[in-house]
Amino acid sequence: MSNKENIQEWTEVIEAKRSLLQINLKEIWRYRDLISLLVRRDFVANYKQTILGPIWFFLQPLFTTLMFTLLFARMGKLSTDGLPPMLFYMCGITFWNYFAECLKKNSTTFIDNQSVFGKVYFPRLVLPISVSLSNTIRLGIQFLLFLATYLYFILNGSPIRVTSYVLLLPVNVLLLGLLSLGIGVLISSLTTKYRDLRFLIDFGVQLLMYATVIFPASSYPEKYQWVAKVNPLIPLMETTKLGLLGAGSFDPQAYLGCVIVTIISLFTGVLVFNMTEQNFMDVV
């Protein structure tokens, strides 16, 4: 047998990362079939063996909106910027759910998939990317419910209108996704060593929801305006409401600050994620 016949041609060559900031986008693209399977798995696993199935996509934001409308608008008499309370809360909840679900699921990437990581190789960023994509599809489905509610109030003469800021809607969704991805993979990396963060993230997400969705920025007293400035989600929510409903505000400085925080979070998250990936199995 000749030496040429003994030579094997490898279809995949796995090399160690030379830099902690190295992201092989070409390699991630080669695993796009795996990403699509993971996205499909998220939908099937969530509603498998349920009676209502995908209808839960609509029921969850609808029931939450009704509860917020009753508790905060009717009983609490909180401001909704002159908008119908149900439409105000549904707009906030729709986009908040996208951020919160991406953040919570990405924050447990290593813990939830440790058995898979120890058996087979694939780019680890595939998992958080698939989570973000599956929740983007979920956002699109729930946005249909918002549009149906929107049309109902339009036909009943409610003072709502679309403004030019609606053009920033895709940018807002992208920033929400990237921000949740960056913070999520950062927390996921830290939870491999500090498991308490799993409980802190659930508690923190609940508190952040009240500071982001329940109160419009215009309702903050002067001495608490700093809360609206340090929360990077508020500029995105306010701009979204201004574009879709005609009520809200656009602060260029706050919006730019949100972009900067998103970039820093993504940069830091990928850095720590790549660092943790190298010795993850030794820690858990």
C-alpha cells in the first residue's frame, strides 16, 4: 500500500483560539443547520404536550397586559402618557419579554448544556445565538397580537399615531437582542463558578421590569431622573412607544449611551465567555 493511500483528508480541523476576542463567524455560519435545529427545538420543547400549544405565545402577554391595566392603571391610577392603558402596557410587555427571555436563557447557557459541551465540539456561541433567534421569532408572533390591539383602538378613535421614529424599530430590536446576548453570556460565564447568580438574575429581571415597563419616563420625579438615565432599556422603550404610538420621548444622549452600553456589554460578554469556554469542564 502506497503512502498516498494512507493519507487521510480531514473535513474538520479544530484549533485553539489564539485570542479571547476571536469570533470565527465563518465557522458559526457553517453550523447554521445546527442553529436552525436548536431554534426549532426551543419551539417544540416549550409547548410539547400542552393543550393550547403555540396559543400560549398570545395568552402570556395578553394576561400580563390585562393584569397591569387593572392594577396599575385602574387601581393605581398611574400615568400612561395619555395612551389607552392596555395599548401602553402591551407595547412595553411585548418588547420587554423579548429582552427578558433572551437574557434569562442566555444566562444559563453553560449550566444547561454542560452535558453536551463535554461530548461534542461545535462553536459554543451557537447556543446563545439560537436563543436570540428563537426569541426574535417569538417577538414577531407576539407583535401580531399588539397590531391587532392597535387596530382595535385606532378604529375606536383613540389618539394614537405612527411617527417617523418607527424607522428605529429594527435598530431597537437589534440593540435589545445584542444587549441581552452580551449580559446573558457574561452572567452564564460567571454562574459556572458562582451559582448564586442564577437566583439573582430572576430577581433582578423582575425589578428591572417595573423600572422599565410600568412607569413612563415622563412620570419620574426630577430627583429620580437619574434612574431613567442609568437604565439603558428606557431609551429603547421610549423610542419604540414614540414611533408606534406617538407618545414617549427621544433623548439622543440617552440613546447614544444605550448603544455604548450595548457595545461594552457585548465586548465584555464575549471576552469572558471565550475565557470560560477554555476551562469550563474543569470548573463544573
